[in-house]
Amino acid sequence: MRWIAALVAAALSIGAPMAAPRVAAADAPALDGILFVGSSIFHRWMNLQAQMAPLPISNIAFDGAQTDDMLRIVDTYVLPKRPRVVAYYCGSNDVSVGEPAAAIVGRIRQFIDRVTMALPGTTVVFVSVNRAPEKRDRWDVVDAINREIEQWASTNTRVVYVDVNPILINPDGSSRLELFMTDRLHLRPPAYEEFSRVLKPVLARAFAAQSLR
């Protein structure tokens, strides 16, 4: 177990129909690691491995994913790899197509329940749905999703809620447009740098806790 403690210490010291996710051989999910699942916000995190090193990261997120897609990949892509930690970002595309918050939250909870029931030693880290400027007229739905999952996580020891929206919002409530691509939805590299500083310590602690069980 000493290698796990050393790995975590090092990490904490560094501040339509669904298409199946295409996983490059170099990024094929390893057993017992940290598995990123979800949509383009994770899929386009190009420096994820380097920014999360030395944590054992695999990423099977894919562009366009919605929460019902996540339910379809649980048995074939998630559970067989027995991840100790699952990092989940999905729901943004559901918001874009007009889904209500309650339906989106229901599918997110179903995914998490299926994972934690099948893998009793696994923690799911839910990363808040982004308040992207492109979705400004549906921020109420985004906020409702995040609020419901945060409240649920507060009573569920298997779920950790991480709010990244403070990174994306100015003190006056406006979007930090310099962090977004021209589509006002996807993120530029500086946004991911800030995400890593918030998310990495959470993943390291969750990974360490599960490794000791």
C-alpha cells in the first residue's frame, strides 16, 4: 500500500443514437484506477493525463454524450474496469436539447446508483454542469441540476460534488469569456488548468480512501 500513499501524496502536492466511446490504446481504461466519463468537457481535456499525474487516469468521455448515453455504457465500459473512482461530467447536452432538470438529475442518480451498487468500493465524483455563456437562458436548469446533486451528495458517502463554476464566473456574475472558445461552450486550456487545481486534490483523496478499504 506504500506505493498508493506515495502516489497520492505526490498528487496532493501539485496544487441522436449514441456512438460508442472511442478509446485510444494509450488511454485504454486500466483496472482499479480513476475513470473519467461524460461529454465533451472531459473529452476535450487534452492535457488531462499530465495535469493529473501521477494519478492513474483513463478518459472515455466523448463529444455529444447525454445522461442516457452514460446509462448505456455502464455495463460495457465502466463496470468491467472496476474503477476506484469515477469522475462524471454529463448533463450539459441534455440541457441544450430542452430536458427538464428533474429528468436529468434522475438519470445522473441512476448512473451513480448502478456504479456504486455493482462496485461497493467505488466513489463517484460529480463535476458540476458548467454555466456556459451559450446556455445563459437555461442557467436556471443548470443551477437546479447542480443544487439537487450537491444536496444528494451531502447525504451519500459514495458521492462527492465538486463545483467548478466559481472558476468560470466573474464576481459580478458574468462569464469569464476568456476561458471559453468562440462557441461560448467549450473550454480553453487555461480553464482546464484551473479545473485541475480544484479537482485533482479531490480525486487524490477519494482514490486514497478507496485504496485503503
